[in-house]
Amino acid sequence: MDLTAINPSLLVASLMVAAVPILLAAIGELVVEKAGVLNLGVEGMMVMGAICGFVAAVATGSPVLGFVGGAAAGAALSLIFAALTQFLLANQVATGLALTLFGLGLSALIGQGYNGIKPPLSGDVPLGPLADIPLLGTILFRHDAMVYLSIAVIAAVWAMLKYSRAGLVLRAVGENHEAAHALGYKVVRIRVLAILFGGAMAGLGGAYISLIRVPQWTDGITAGAGWIALAIVVFASWRPWRVLIGAYLFGGITVLQLNLQAAGARIPVEYLSMSPYLITILVLVIMSSGRGRASTAAPASLGQHFHASR
Amino acid sequence: MLRLEKRPNPSRGWTAATPVLAVALTMIAGGIMFAALGKNPFEAIRIIFWDPLFNPQFASYSRPQLLVKAAPLILIAVGLSLGFKAGIWNIGAEGQYIMGAIAGAGVGLAFYPAQGWYIFPLMVLAGGVGGWLWAMIPALLRTRFATSEILVSLLLVYVAQAILASMSLGLLRNPEGGGFPGSRNLAQYPAAANPELIGGSGVHWGVVAALVAVIATTILLQRHILGFQVRLAGQAPRAARFAGVSPNRLVVLCLGISGALAGLAGLFEVAGPAGQISIDFGSNYGFTAIIVAFLGRLNPIGILLAGLLMALTYIGGELSQFLLGLPAAAIQAFQGMLLFFLLALDLLSNYRIHWTARGGR
Amino acid sequence: MQGEAMAELLAVEGLTKTYPGVVANQEVSFTIKAGEVHALLGENGAGKSTLVKMIYGLVRPDAGRMRLRGAAYAPAEPRAARAAGVAMVFQHFSLFEALNVAENVALGMENPPPMGALAARIQQVSDAYGLPLEPERRLGDLSAGERQRVEIIRCLLQDPKLLIMDEPTSVLTPQEVETLFRTLRQLAAEGTAILYISHKLEEIRALCDTATILRRGRVVTICTPAERSARELAELMVGEALTAPARRDRPRGAVALEVRNLSLPSPMAFGTALAGISLTVRGGQVLGIAGVAGNGQDELLLALSGEIGSAPGTIWVAGTDLAQAGPNARRRAGLVTAPEERLGHAAAPDMTLVENALLSGAARKGLVARGFIDWPKARAFAEAVVQRFDVRTPGVGVAARALSGGNLQKFVIGREILQDPAVVVVNQPTWGVDAAAAAAIRQALLDLAAAGAAVVCISQDLDELLEIADDFAALNGGRLTPTRPVQGLTIDQIGLMMGGAHGLEVAHHGL
């Protein structure tokens, strides 16, 4: 095993890239869960974003439109979830699962004939001399636009939740939807908006996988990224900046194990490839066992039905 | 505008009608989807639902396949439905299915090439235990650490798939297989095989097990106190505590039963229709079983019918692939749609819909 | 309170509201003056909350008028009421535990100022009125009394002319009650009128200028509380002269239930921990435990039913230590309970009466044999309950939620009584139940005691306790006063016990 073949600054740079899809999906789901809704359909929305983004990019030749298409597809799929859970009072867990299954099937359907095609490439953002700084340059300044955008989204969500009226109301709805309703806030409307945002983010993350990270389309290209994103929301105790840390951590493990495989590590490939999932489980256990549910800041209304009885 | 009003009594009529209605709506929506793909919708629906059963050209092949495909779905879904009824979400049945297969196959291959009546029963036991153990991980993590069983059981599916790959390439690899991944073919090893019991019917031990599971669960839910506790815990958790139900015990039991049944399904599959442990052994039965469980309204008889229906869509789907060039993914989307419609219609049994004039109080 | 005549603020004339089957308010009329502290007094079901909902705009009256400062007043929703200067602090708070004080206040306001300015305002107002609060503190860390301050400050920041308070002291310690009263007096001195809804007769006599007493939806009288004794007020509320309960000559059996120094943290977020509770009940005895909601009743019932385990040696039934036993073990030992919440706790709303009979009766009525349910037997049990307790229902196959409140309560209590227990503990047995059903339930409990069982009745309804209990104790802030025989107990003493004096050493002069 030749560990010197692993370049640390490249490693960090590549982990930032690997983390983007999960990061986007996780921050989207964080907003949804802060509003009190558990949407397990993240995987379905991501894969739909992946294929629709891919198709849009190939059809128009523009990666930007590809991303827009991916976000739109994720949002559209999440609309089904919103309709079922907020208006038809369907069970959130079952509906989320249905969303994932449907998304996986529909995306494979749409993706017929797109296997092996190369999408229009997005280059890195030209940052001139900054990109040439040794070590830091590679890590920070040689990325495509989405990497920077994803960090910007985290900052925006954090600011909105902490400082804005809309963010306050969203948090209130997630904490105690009965009280929010009693105070006159439109619980259902707020939740639907949050769900759409979550869908758009998941779709965006999925599009990133098919347009930049891989970049091409195969069935099931997301490989469980949506589920990891859900776990990261728990890991982050529903705090936006911690989502960043969690996503980078997970991205780091993924990239590290790939590098180890490439460097000829003696550990069998399969064990390396299951390590990210095992570590996620470990993290979940630590988070949930630690200080009890109240301190882990789970929104108190998470997953509960809201039916205005007035 | 629409207003929902909770019914004083759940409507029996609607509870029975919703699955039928959901199937009908899905056929319509699915037909639209097929038309969008450029296929004649009526022909597609006919090929999927009618031909496998009744078309003389295909039925003799397809009909036995119905039971083969339905058995694992029913077996797993029955186990899942117990947990779902109680609000315990085992999403990782696919992983338990795989681990049961690996455990059972491992035991069988350990005996190779010996012959003996005891080998197959031991494999069955190992399969059940393997699935049960894999489900105990999320169970214990939930009872001791309050960790979400949804996420843990799901993540373990990926771990199970990695273990499957490792086994196919390593420990369980067929030494006489010319270096190719995959275990010895168990279906050809008589002491370990799960053969067709009645020629041409597709019935194997897995089918028998599925039937037994349906009957046992029906009795459990209707006549046994555990079944009552499961229903109570899902409907009214405070009342369940009042009645003396221990939530932790229920979690361990429900996850354990569903894990064991999924493991059994895996064993019957690997020793029968699939034949060997290979990298692509997992065929998503564990996930499709979730749809079957809901489609059957978490009721064992319902699940029996729903499993048969789902199996029909699989076989019909293969047929349509063959005859119409319809992609396999279309069937998956179709199945997802079915679940959507069912969930959407579900509220009709518990709520009445009113049209009121705006501003009424 | 003040020398010069006070201006009329709110005039209510002939307010009437009916719901299907019940007249909530009938021709209610009274006036509140600016700067007056006006009490609204009445028992459960007297119509207080409906009346107040009409004033606050949550409900529209069927007939009658209201005038606010001379102008017609008919709010279509709470927002309109708030805009007109009417604010309300509910009994059940609309607060968000994970958010801080400033955020909670902001959510209750129409157009809150930016956080920095708001925090300063909160600080200012809270200091001015003696309700110290730090804007940065998380709500979940505050005590019930402090949370109420947040609700009050939320109201005060909107400059109300009329402040309505619904049962404000049910969650307060004696010191917090004092603080609250000081604040209210200060507000009144500044011209704000206060409409004060309460059960607590002593407090009303201490705080309020005027009291409107409601009974069965009608105004019985409007009087000055300070001029009446607590007993007179109680009698006006209840409508009849309260006679001392007749001598009971039921023979006392052996000790059936004993609780020794039970202390327990509350499993609920807003709950009250139990502290050092001790009581003894004998066969044939009825022990009444009084206390307004929020003082530990739910927790006590959970501890007795076995849904929460307690420290070994704290709960004894007929000489057996049951502190760590679960609900069914306790049932087998002869201890049965009936929780306050009919739908969701005592009974599963979507299950049939047969299934609900099985829920609690399985252990004592032998409804389960080797794990298998004997449905015919369960059905027979349910039918027996329905028959014996006159439960109006189309049959035992209907869901629990289809029954009316009174009928379901008869079923729930009857189910426990028909199990032939040695000890039965009930929590609010006639809450929200019509008079006929309430009478039937109380009689059933008395009959059970006459047959030799021990009965513990936890209730907010003094009337009920005086009627059926032999002995009396009050639950206050998680503590239980020593037990006293009901005979010879005066209303004043009872009020004191419920009001927070632990033990009756507190002098009661001048009351």
C-alpha cells in the first residue's frame, strides 16, 4: 500500500466536491424538518433531479439550465408529498417511502437511452491567481460554482432561520403547530413552502451528481445519498453549519476509502465501501443517546399530523 | 372549500373499497404513462394484467412464476405489517433478506457435499436467525439509545449489500467456479435445495412458508393478545401504556419477527429460484414488500392478495418488456404510483369530505 | 379602589350562545369599568369559557350586544379584539419551548419591532410591572409561573385596555401568586380593566372589586367579593346551601392502599413533580383528593396505575409492594385506575367498546387464556358494563369515539368498577359530564365503597368530593396535605388547603 500516493490537498478538495450533493439535500431536508415535517423521499427527489437535470443539460447544452431543471424536478416531486401529507393527511413515513420508490422507478424510465452520454461540462470558476496558491489554492479556489453555491445556501438558511421573521415563524410551526395555529399562522402553507424548498435542494444535489461529480447517468446513481442526507440532519442537531461539517465528514470518508482502495490498501474493497454507512450509524447512536431528545433540538412537532379542528 | 370531518366510526365500506379503487386509478394513470412512452395503453394493460394468467401462449410459463415471485413478497410484507401497525418502521427488510440468505447458504455450503435430511432444516433455521440478528441491531439501538430504526435499518441494507459482494467474491465463492464470483449453486445440491414441490405450479417451501405466515398472522392479530397490543400501540400509545404494553418489548418483538421472516424469504430464494449467492442476489423484494404491506392495508389476507397482484405486475412487466419493449423501470414507477393512490384514498375511511361555503364557522 | 367614579369600559348585554343540545350562555349581562378587577366565577360547565371566547372574538354570540367604551363591539376574530384593546392570557399557553422569551413574545405580536428593540422593551415592561424576565432565556427552562409572565408581557406590549385572565393561578406557587397580584393591581391603578376567571374563592376575595357569578349559563348575581365570605360565594356558585355531609357509617376494613413518601419527577414537559406523598386508604373508605389542574394529579395517577414505576417501598396494596409492578400486575393485585383523559388514555378512540373492555379488564376478568383472547367473554363483559351503567350506545361494536362524553365516562368508570377491585383510583371522574351521568357515577363509587372497596377520588370539583368523600386531602404543587375527615371541615379550611398552605397551621383570621 502506497500512502504517499494520496495527496492531502487534493483529498480535501475532492471531499468538498463529494459532499455537495449530500450537503444540498441535507440543508433542504433540515428546513423541512424544522417546519415539523419528516420527508423520507429525499432519495427519490435526488435521483429525479439527477435525471431531469441531465436531460435538461443535454437537451439545451447548458449546464446551468440543467441545474434549474434538476431543482424543478425535485420540487415537482415534493409537491406530491406535500399534497398527500398536508391536505390528505397521509402518513408521512409511508408517503416518503412511496416517493422514493416512485422516484427511483420514474427516473430509470426517463433515463432510458441516456446511459453513456456525456453531459455539457461545467468548468471551475476562474479565480485567477488565487487558484495558484499552494495547498490552499487547491482546497479553496479551484472549484466549480456549485461548491461555492452550496456553502452560500447553508449561510443563507442559517441567517434566515436565526434572524428573519419568516425563519422564526417556521421554527414556531415546527415546535408546536397547535400554538402556531392558535396564534393565527398558516401552518399548512408554511409547511408546503418548506417541502418545496427541500425538494428543490434535493433535486439540485442530484443534478450535481449526474452533471459534475460522476458525470453521467446510470440507474440509481445516487446510491443512498438521500438516506445519508437524512442521517446528517440528525447528526447536525438540526443546525445549518453542522450540516456542512457532517456532509464534509461523510464526503471525506467516502473519498478516503476510495483513495485507500486506489492506493492498494490491504483492506478488502467491500469493507471500505461499507464504512461510510457504519460510521453514519455510529454517529446516529451517539447523537440520539447522548442528552435525550429535547437537547438534540428535534423540532417537537416533527412527523405529527396537523389537522385544524376549528 | 373542502373540509375534512373525522367520522365517528371508521367506514368499513371505504376500507374495503380503497385498494380496488387505487388499482383502478393506477391503471388509468399507468395507461397515460404508457401512452406517453408511445405504447398503446390498453394493450399494455392487457399484457401486464391479463396475458400472464390467461393467454394460452404465455400462461403455462407465467402462472407458476406468479407464486414464485409472490411468496417472498408476502412473507416479508406480513412481517413488516406487524411493525407498521404498531408504528415501528422496519425499512431495512432488504438487508435482513440478504443476511438471511447468506447465513442459510453459508450453513448449507458448510455441509457440502454431505447428504442428510437435517441439512435443509438447519439452513432454514440459519436463515431465520440471520435475518433476526440483522433486525436486532436497529431494535436494540432503538430501545437502548432511542436511535431511529428507520435510518439504522436502511443504512444496514447498504452494509448487507457490501457483505453480499464480499461473500460472493470471497468466503462463499465456488472453488470450482472458474474464478467467477458467486457461490455454488444450491438448487443443484439436493440436500440443500428448495425444489418445486408440485410440478409446474411454482410452489416451493417458500410458498408454503408464506401461506403459513399469513394464517399465523391472521390468528395472531384477531385472537392473540400480542396482535391486540400491536394494534393498540399504533392507534393510541397512551392507552397502550395504560393497558400495560411495554413499548420496548414491542419494538424488539416486531423488528425480530419481521427480520426473521425476511431472512427466511432470503433463504428460500437462494436455495430455490435464485440458486446461488451472487452480487446481484438482492432483487429489491425487501422494498417492494413495503408497497405490498400498505396495499394489503396491513392485513394478512389483504397482503396475500396484494402480493399476488404485485407479482403479476412483475411478470406482466417482463412480458411487456419482451413484447412491447416497455422498459423494466416503467413497472417500478407503476408500483410507486399504486402506493401513492392508496395513501391518497386512505383518508376516506376515516374522514368525511364536506363542501362548505367560504367563511362558515 | 379609586376615589373618583370609574368610566365604563366593557358592557355586555343579553349575550346568548347555544350549541346543539346545550345552552352555554343565556342572557348574560354585566359591566366592567376601567381600572376594575372583575371576577368571573362559576363551576365547570357554568359557561365562563364560552362567554370569554365571545368577548375575545373566538366565538360569535347568537344574540346580545357588547359595547367597548361606548362603541359597538363585535370582534370577528381575536385579531380584531386585540386591535380594539382586548388581550387574553389563556389557561393553556401558546408558547414554544425551544425558542427564547423574545422570540415567543414576537410571535404573539402583529408587527413586532426588531429583536434588539423588542428585547429592550421586554426588559422595560417586565421591570416596570414586577415580572422579571430575561429576553434571552429559552422558554423550556422557565417555570410555569415564568411562562405565564411571558404570556402576560406579550399582552402588555400591545397596550390593552381590558386584560382577560383564565384561571391564572392554577400553575403558580404562592409567591408567584403574590407577584401576579401586585402586577394586576398596578395595571388596574393605571386604568386597565381586568377580567379574572377563577375557582379560587380566597384569591377572588383578596384581589377582585366585583364578581359576576355564573351558574348553568346564567348570571346568578353580581356582588362585591370582599363583602361575602368564601362559603357564601361557594353557595352562590353551586346553587344550594352546602350542608355538612351526613355521617357515614360504613365499616372500615383493613388498609387496602398505602403510599409512603412517594417522590417522582414528572414525565411530561409542563408537569409537576411529586414530592413526599403519603396516604392510607382502608376498605370501605372514600378518600377525596382535591386540587386544581397542574398540581400533580396526572402524575399521581400514572404512579398509581403503574404506567410509571416508583422507588421500591412507596406503593403498597394489601401488604404487597407494587411500586415497581406494571399496570396488569397491579390489576391482578386488586388496584384499578381510571385516568382523566377519556379518549386516548382510558380508551382507544378508534377501537370498539368490546376491545376497550379488554384493554383494562383482561387481567381481572380472565379474558385472556394462554395468550389467546376470549372474545365472547370480552363481549359479555362489555355488555354487562353497558347494561349496569346505562351507557347509551347502539351496541358494543361501535368505536369509543362515537359515544358522547358522559356515556363514555360511564363506560370507562363502570369497566373498572365491574372488575370487583380492592382499590379504585379515579381522576376527574365527572369532568365534562352532564349532571345525570355524574350523579350515576358518584353513586356507583359510593356503592363500591359500601361493598368494601377502597376508593380514591382525585377531583377539581369540591362539590363532588364533599358529597362522596369520607376523608379529604389536597394536592398542591406535587405535595399532599395531611388527610382530614370531611365531617366538620369548613369551606374556608378547604380553600386554604387547596390554596397552598401545607397543613392547617396557617392562621385564618379576618377571612
